Amino acid sequence: MKIVLRPERSIYRIDGGWFKARWHFSFDRYDDPNNMGIGTLRVFNHDTLVPGAAWPMHPHRDIEGITYVVSGNFEHADSLGNDGVLEPGGVQRMRLGSGAEHSERNHSQTEPMEFIQMWILPSRRGLAPSIAQRQYTAPDRTDRLLRFLKPEGSDGEGITVAQNVSMYVTTLSAAKAVQHVVGAGRGGYLYVISGAVHANNESMTKGDAAYLVDAGTLRLAASETSEVLLIDTPLTR
């Protein structure tokens, strides 16, 4: 397996006043034709909203929008009539197939809220819009790789997605380690939400990311308490 590091300082940063964000791939006003994602992963945004702030209702289509709540209280609404609040560890899959609108809001009026939003390109276009979400606890992801997203038709834990993609999160205690095997024709994206880890022989700290290219075994070992997100995707769209 080849690991291509993306240091925190190299990732696009934007401060909109009511929001701050790290856009890992081309998005909105950030346009880099050489940085368009990896495999079926097209968007990876780590956003922070000030108390009470909201991304207003806006439309999308033919994407699988995945949200992972890092801190605070994430409030969702959409044109299908769904709403609700997720706490840290909460996961949502918003299917924006044939077209729908949605919004994200900081439910708190006093504390900031952080979430990571990822877009997966689905295997089929024009799917009926839908939503699925689940609230995971800290023990669910402590010192193990929690698969929170899985391909449709596969067994085990996780919300389903219309693509051959899996997503994992772990909170590793100091000196603890986990492993993940990436299969042939696949790769991935790794992001350190907090802490410091070794990804095989590579050292990574908070805000660092990495492309995983080709098959092999990834070993994540924490040198301090660390939260890490992992996407396993086909390398071809």
C-alpha cells in the first residue's frame, strides 16, 4: 500500500465569519482540477458553524451525502419533511438522487458545532431521495474500527450507501492500534480528526490527511488519544 500524505497546512482553508471550513477537494469557490477527490469520494469538508448558524436550504442531485458529527449538535432539515438533531458520533446518509433540498444548522445557540460532510458518487443516477441516520456512542468506536457506512446488500453494521464504499471511524487510546485491509483495485482516504497516529510508517497529527493507493494492510497506532476517519473506495468511478 502506498500512503500519500496531505499535511494539514496544505488543505484549503476558508473563514466565512459564521463558518470555518477545510475543503479537501475542489468545492464551491475552491477550484483545482488536479484535486477532485479519490475514487468515488468527490467531496470531503470539515466545517465548523458558530452558535445558531445554518447552511440554508439548497439543492443537490445524484450524490450520496454523508455527514459525521465531530462535536456539538447537528440539526438537519430537508424538502422531504425530515428533521432531527445528531450529537457527536452521529451519522447521516442523505440520498440526493433525482433531486432534493437540505440544510445543516448548529442546533446550539451557545456552542460551536463541527461536522464532516462527504459526497460519494452513486453507482446509479436518478435514485429516489431518502435519508438514513444513526447515533453512535463513544464506546461504539473506542479502540475499534466502527464501520458506519456500508455498500447496499452487505452484512454487518452501518448505514447503506448506493456504491461499493465503506466508511470507518475510531477513537484510539494511547498505544492502541487497529488494522484494515484494502482490497485489489481499491484505495481510500484517511483523516486525523484529533490526536496523533502512525499510519504504517507515516506520522500524522490533527488535521493531516492521506490518500491510500492500491491494496495492502493499513495499521493505525495512536501515540495519544486520537479520532480517525477512514474511507475505503474503488479507485475508479
